[in-house]
Amino acid sequence: MAHFVMWFLLIGPWFLLFFFDTERMKRFVPVGIFAALLLTIVFQIAQRYEWWIIHDNLFFLTNMTPFIYGVF
């Protein structure tokens, strides 16, 4: 069940792009990319200094949650 939720958090928000206006996408996509990049760096630092431990993840996201690339 946890993997289903994680796959939904990764893939589900991408389907909302079909309903957005193109002007809105041009305005907010750069911010989303920057936020995803920043959170990726934070997760890499957190793994190095062992700030937290992620127990369940998807097979290609070794030390991150799907929240980063799905919602942002």
C-alpha cells in the first residue's frame, strides 16, 4: 500500500499539467524546477550527515521521497 501511495505522489500531480493554462505553466515551472533542485540537494546533505532515514522509497529514488519530483 505504501508503494502505491508513493507512485501516486510521483505520477499523479503530472496529470494536472493538462488542465493548466500555458501562461500559468510558464510562470510557475521555473520555480518548481528550482524547488526540486534545492530539495534534492537537501536530501543529499541529509543522507551524508544522517539527519533522517528513509525506510520506504521507490527503486530509483535511493534516498529521496517521491514528493520532490511529483508535487514540485
